[in-house]
Amino acid sequence: NPLSSVGPGSYVLWQNIINSYQLWKKRKKELKDGIVQLVKYNIVGVINTLVDFLVYQLLTYLGMKYAIAQCISYSCGILNSYFFNSRWTFKRDSGRSKKEFIYFVAVNLVSMGLSVLLLKVCYDILHIDSNLISKAIVTPIVMLVNFFGSKLFVFKK
């Protein structure tokens, strides 16, 4: 052992340095994995958001009330989101359960409720007349709430 010729204090110091380095490497990998996960989640989210935007715009163009249109358009992405996020983003190839799906739906229902509430604020309080602008304001907020809900409650390891 190359450290046997130094005093016991030096050995402990080197062990602490080695342990700190190993912990730093582990935390760095976890951070990188978390960033990759967030990027994947956003890719899936962009696809879901495009569907949501298009369906919402079509339904409101056809005269549907914004709250009903939002519920329908938001629901269009739920199954797609679950499929891709469970298999690709959060890498759950096996072990999916009814409980996990129920949690997923619950997180999405909370997000949908939040989106309807925020749209109401945009239309009725801020008096934003554009469906597109209101939706563009609400979507990033709801996307973050949904990501952390999925990560912390649905697909937790």
C-alpha cells in the first residue's frame, strides 16, 4: 500500500479525498441524468402540446367554450404522454401498474385544472383576447408542474 509509509492522519485525508471524488462523480451523473430526463420530457411535451394547441384552436374556432375545449384538448395528450414518458423519459419498461396509471391521471387532472384556472385568469382578469397568447402563457407553467408531479409522484424510483 503506497499510503502505508505516511502517518494515519494522511491516510484518512486521502480516503476522504477519494470518497469525496466518488460522491462528486455520482452527483454529476445524477445531475446529467436529470437534465437528459427533463429534455426527453420536453420533447414528448412538445408533441403533446402541439396536439393540445391544434385541438384547442379547432374547438374554440368551432365555437366551443374555452373550458370544455381545454379539457378535451388536454385529454388528447394524456395517453400519448403516459406511453412515451413511462417507456422513454422515465424508462419504465416493466412494472407499470394500475396504481401508477391512476397517479399519472391524477397528476394530469391537477395540471388540467390548473390550466383551466390560469386560462380564466388570462381571459377574465388580464383581458387577453387571443387564445394563442393565453395558451402560450399557461402552457410552460403547467408543463413544469406536470413534470415535477410525474417525477416525484408517478415515476419515482
